[in-house]
Amino acid sequence: MKKLFLIAALAVSTIGALAQNVDLRRKIEVTGIAEQEVTPDIINVSISLKEYLNGKNKVTISTLESQLEKAIAEAGIAKEDFTVNSVSSWNYATEKKKNPDFLASKQYGIKFRDLNKFDQILSKIDAKGIQSTNIDSYDYSKINSLKNDLKLKALLAARDKAAFLVAGLGDKLGGAINITENDNSSFPSPRNVMFMSKAMNADAAPAPESDIDFKKIKLSFQIQAVFEIK
């Protein structure tokens, strides 16, 4: 009998505890969205240089690299914005001894903050030694500040929507119970900017012409918010 009474008391206690944990507040869940498109002001570009034979003479990767470094300096691009990304052979000296006809290539990364300098740099490099160029990524210098502004706008949009709907029921909007953020931003896809060099096309222009254009970055934030209804 005592055991039965103890079990019943425990059951009542458990039910009471569960009832206390149930959120009985009236709530409304809404979604707010804020979007903005911006033109990227930072574009990361890779340039691939490759040795070539000019008759019996080889135009070396060192010569091409010197031309690129000089062009970079004259364009006023900071040293930290110019990097070596990769080399075609892990041991160029050894490969060169084994195969005198080996043509090495090297890839460089340049961070452009002024795209007008792109053509300026390419025009100062031997076009036959330029293998390809590629847009690796896009960025916007004030992106973090803009993201924060859009998140706040999305949250306020959600609040205003909730307040409007609740007012239609003759009630008042309470404080936020839960807020969830979703980043639906989209960046332009990296792409190749290819051209045929003189070494491959005798009719090619003295320097390659770029077709880099300004593809916009779309920042989009969605805020799902739950508010109490008073």
C-alpha cells in the first residue's frame, strides 16, 4: 500500500513538473528579409606564366617573372597582394638537367583593388609567356559592416511584420523569444579569363585583352523570429 501511494505521489509530482516546463505563452513566428547588391572592389586574379622557345633560345621563367614583378611595382600594388601560388615542377633544377627542353610554368596570385591596373600589368609582360589568367574570387572591402546592417534590417522587418499582424487581432507584440539567422548571400562564381598567346596564334595582339567585368555580389539575410503576443 505504501509502495502504491509512493508511486502515485511520484507520478503526480512528475506531471506537475512537466506542466511547469510547458510554455503556455501565445506566440507568433515571422520571417524578415533584407537584401542588397554591391559591386566588388577586390578581385583576386591568378596569372600563369610559362617558358617558351624563341627560335633556339628559351625565354626563361625568371625573365618572365622579372617582367611581372616590375609591372606589379609600377602599378603600385602592395607586396602582400602579390604571391606565388604554384610551380609546375617540384624540383625545377633537377627536371631541367634531365630534360633540357623542359618548359617550366609558374602561377601567381594578385589582389586587385583597381581593375584598370590589370591590362596595364599584362601589357608589360611578354604575351608569349602568358599561359592564362583566372578570376579566383571576388570580395567587397566593407562587407562585414554591410552584413551587420542587413541583419538588423531583416530583424526589424520581422518585428514590424509581427506587430502589424498582431495589431490586426487587437493584441500587442511582446519581446522576442527566439531569433534564427540565415545567410543566403551569393558571390559571382570564379571563372577563367583565357586567351591565345602569340606562341599559339601568330595573329594575336601584342598583349592579351582582359574581359573582366564587374559581376555584383548579392547579400541576402533572412531572420526567423518568434515574438510573444501580449
